[in-house]
Amino acid sequence: MSLIKSISGFRGTIGGNPGDNLTPIDAVKFAAAYGTWLKKQSNKKSYKVVIGRDARISGQMVSQLVTSTLQGLGINVIDLGLSTTPTVEVMVTHLDADGGIILTASHNPKEWNALKLLNGKGEFVSSEDGAQILATVDADDYIFADVDDLGSYETFEGAIDLHIEKILALPLVNVEAIKAKKFKVAIDAVNSTGGISIPNLLDKLDVDYIKMYCEPTGHFPHNPEPLKEHLGDICAKVIEEKADFGIVVDPDVDRLAIIDEKGNMFGEEYTLVAVADYVLGKTPSATVSNLSSSRALRDIAVKHGQTYSPSAVGEVNVVIEMKETGALIGGEGNGGIIYPELHYGRDSLVGIALFLSHLAEQDITVSDLRASYPAYFMAKKKIELTPEINVDELLVKVQELYKDEQINTVDGVKIDFETEWVHLRKSNTEPIIRIYTESTSEENANLLADKMIKSIKAII
């Protein structure tokens, strides 16, 4: 069974049986539930939804199903075609739409796809709204439009160009400083829409680049999650081409990883840290990341005399906390940068522009920039779940085992030790328990993760 229904959207593998996988029937039902929820939000004569997709193989098929279903509900559709998650988010408000749907399974392999659901602000729907949509799916409670009231369909060209224009107009994006440095970078876009959007952005900043896997075919040349173990090719390419650094994104371009000039990972966690350092130095404010993110962001906030707040994992939770604290920069430690000056969504393109601005003004190498930040090391591991495992009971037993330590249960279980921490949580997108650890060395982080896996297996 590879179909996951959650408040953040609907994700599954293509093919198989309805209700077990993301089949055409399931795609139609989920789109119908979303459209039905959308129409209940206001009493209007017409509704408009923006859709866009990454380049994965099933994207066009799922897009046609979703589009026709929305039209069948009487909702007008604006199709951006191949796009990025942040671009769709930006275009919801730019086009004054009532909502949006992004067809992407983010970092999951090519057999997966998903419907990510946006509200009229171009932000992911809330947990309450997601629950209503789930209830509509379960009840099969849809009313479709009469033939004279079917929704219209139109395509919209140039959405990525507009997105980039908005980025270049941001006051903190130092276009002239970037152009003057004549940077050279390598790009790994995992054969998805980063291969369209990132070169477009870099062209406008006079940044030279070497493209790897930038054809939007949807045939991912390696595991699309931008982790060290998947990125040997670009690490080698940076050294071979004597590039200033490498840029890696996931298929929908909302996660950004950097490779330094020596072919080493800058660290997904440190993408946000570096950008926050730059933003806080220009516009002091609170900052936010989720519980699974590095302590380094907290340290940077303190360096600038600002506050740091943790949130539950999930973009929508980070956004809620950012709004409550007035944070001008935040995100998730997986390379997801949220810069609300443009929009409340993880955005690799904004991240690249701000990172380049910081690097240009600092006038140092990427490895030296990384060395200027606190040295924390993370391990990210997982335990596959089987149906008989009660995750809630399991996590309660883990709490009992470590009851003498500092424990946070806002989202799963986070255990803070003096010099390291571990965070355990059930994934919203895969049938696994995610185990995140951070310590003062890579070896210690892995040891802590392995120790926790051993403890969990003993409990099971």
C-alpha cells in the first residue's frame, strides 16, 4: 500500500489498485474533494485554480485528470505546465486565483506523484482545511456542474520568468555585486524543472554555469533527494570544472543544497543558516525552523541579537510560527528557505539569489563561509514501519526510556542532550519513522542515530 492521505496533500505510487496507490480514480477523487472545499470557502459565481507540475513521468497524465475534474466542478483552470512549487505559490496571488495545486512528489523517486494543495494566499492548506478535504474524500461528497457551467481552461506562459523578475526586484538581492563577481557554478537539477528555472535565474545574474541533469525528462539519474550519498557526480564536476560552487535542487525546486569549491557538501542545514545570516544582518528579526533543524540557526540568531523559535515539522507549521513571531527569514533544515518578503513558501530560487548576494558581499570562498559557522553535524536515518507497529505507543516508551533528559513532544519526540539531540517522528509522506540526530562530529551523530535505532528495535 503506497497511498498516503494527509493534511498536506495526497501522495502515492502510480499504478495498482484504487485506494492502495495513486491511480487515476484516486487523483480524480482528491481533486474533486479539493475543488469542493474551495467552493465552500466563499460564495462566488466563478472560481480559479492555478496548477503546475514537476517533470516526473506521470505528471502530464495526472495534470489532465486534475484539470478535467476541476472543470467538471465548474472551476476555471490556469495551467502553468512544467513549473516549480514556489512558482505556483507565487502565481496564485499574482493571478488572483482562489487556490493552487502542485503536482509533485518532491524528493520521492519517479514512481511517486502527489497533489500538493494551496489556499488563496498561495500557501499550503491548514491542518483544519486539510481535515475537511480528507472528510470529503471519505464521504465521496461532490456535486459536479451542469454542462453550461463547466470551468474553462487556459495555459499561462512565462510564470517562471515572472517569478524570477520578482526575485531580482527584492531589495536584499544584490544584483550588481553578484554580476561583478563573475561566479561559475555547476547545477544538478535531477532532470526536472530546476533545469529550466535555475539557468534562467543565473543568466540574469551573469553567472556562468555547467549543467548536469538539466533536461526536464523526469528520468531521475539518481535518487532525487539532495543528500550527500546521492551527489557524487556534481561533487566531482565542481572540482573538474574549478567552479566556485555547485547548486543542487530536488524535482520541484523547493529544497536547495550547496557544494563548496572543494567538492564537499556545504550541508543542507547550512543553506538556511547562511541565508539567515545574510538576511538578519540587513533586516533584524526573529527566525524560525522546525524541530529537526540544526542548532546552528539558533546560534546565528543569537549572534545578531535576535530570537529563534522552533516549530513542528512541516512547511505550514513553520509559516504559522513565522507569522506569529514576525520572522523575516525561516525554513526547514532540509534546504528549504522561506523568505516572506516574496511569499511564505520554501523557494530554492530565492535561496540561490540570497546566497549569491551573501557570498558576493563577503568576498570569500564557499568553504570559508561554511567554516565561519558553528560546527554541527547531522545524521538522518529511518526505520521502515510494518502495519502491526503502534507508533504512538512506541514513542511514549522512548520518552520513558529518556525521561531524565529534556524532551519536546510538539511533533514526535525530540530529546535534547547537553551537546547533541535526537528527533523521532512518523513521516507524513512515507511509511517510516524518521530519525534525525545532531552532534559535534559526524561520527557522534551517526553513533547517536544507531543507538536510537537499537533502542527502538529493542522496544519493538
